[in-house]
Amino acid sequence: MVQARAQGAAEVSVQHEDFDVGAEIARLGEGRRDVGAVASFVGLVRDANEGSGVRAMTLEHYPGMTERALEEIVEQAKARWSLLAVRVIHRHGRLEPADRIVFVGVASAHRGEAFAACEFIMDYLKTRAPFWKCEETPQGARWVDARESDDSAAARWEGSGSQAADGDDWDDIELRR
Amino acid sequence: MTSKVKILYFASLREAVGCSGEELDLPAGVATVGALRSHLAGRGEGWQALAAGRNVRAALNQKMAAPDTALDGGDEVAFFPPVTGG
């Protein structure tokens, strides 16, 4: 029943190039008449973090696994909500303040599902997609530490809905030792 | 049948160990991701970044893995710090 996107159109892209937010949002409802809501999120590079200035950041990732992890998150979102179209774009490489980092767009019949799925995808992406940020600050380069608040944001989706599991493994390597 | 595994290191862990990857003949007795991690940590110096208690994640063939995940020749194993994308 649900034909996710026009044939050949990728749901997930990992790229250095910037993206066109307006065009991506428009594409989510293109060529169909059943979309009643499109929710989207855009993440940008901030010029400050943890009390110091950020001149630029370099995003490293794990080619191959990154795409697979994002695709899996999209599949999990589709299993939880009735979604008509999904688009995730994540950039890598060197980015400067105000540059776009990530785009998540979700189309559904009603807004509730679009809002929820968009937030779910971002929360899971933050804790499950293999990207790492290295910031350039006046004190030198530093790797960004994972945040506890991101773990709890992702955790609140668990226990409801279908299978959020298997991401649990992220902590196991420490917990089980 | 090969007993070689491909190992990848990312981000701060890559910098700590001083390389982005290697091929390794699985040493005798190393049959899980956790055992491989302990073996590598035993190399000393920067490899201490893989020691028990350090915040390290692992993937086997591009899927998140637990310490008891079994290893086989031809596998791709990756070690990295907790992710910080988005």
C-alpha cells in the first residue's frame, strides 16, 4: 500500500555537499494526494559548544555502516507510524558555523505521526548512526563527547511501540564487561 | 578459509592507536569482539584507549556488536567512541 518514494529516489543520503531544504520538503509531497502533513528538522553547526567558540567542525563517519544504520532507523520509524515518505540527509567532512548538518523530513496523512516520526529519527540518529564530530576551537581541536541527554532522549521511545531493541547493544560493551 | 579479520578504528580512537585500520590473523583464543578488544589493548601505549573501562563501542560487519559477539575469519570489526552525529 505505502509506496515510500518515487522509484529510484533514495531515502537516505550521506554526503559532503549541502542540500536544498525547500526542494527536499517539496519532494516529500510530490506526485501524491494523500499527504496531509510534512514535518522536518534541520540541524546546523553552532559557533559555540561547552563554553568555547567553535570555528569549524569535521564530521567523520563509517562509510557503509552509516548508511545501513540510517536505513534501519527509517525502517523502525515506518514500523511504528504510518508514513508516506521519509528523507534523511547527513553531511560529513568540514563544516562551519551556520552550515547545515542534517535534514530529516517525514510525510504522513496527519501531523501527529509526522512530528513524532521526525523526532524519533533524530533521537535515534544521535545515538545510533556512526558519526563523530571534531571541533576546531581557539584551544585546539577536540572530539565532542557523547551526551547523556541524547541517550535519554532515545530511550524514551523504548517500551512503547514495536521493536526499538538492538540499539541496546550500544551500551553493552561497557555494561557487560 | 582465512582467519584474518579486518579491523577499523574511528575518531578519537583512531588517533589514539595511530592508524585507521589493519588486517590481523586472529590470535589463538580470540573468538569474540570483546576478546579481540582485550588483545589489542594489550599492545600498550595508545592501545590503552581500548582497555576495559574506556568508553568504546564495537561493530561487527557494520552492525553494532556486544563483547560476546563471535568472530570469524573474513569479518570486519570496528572500534570507536560513542557516536556524536546529528
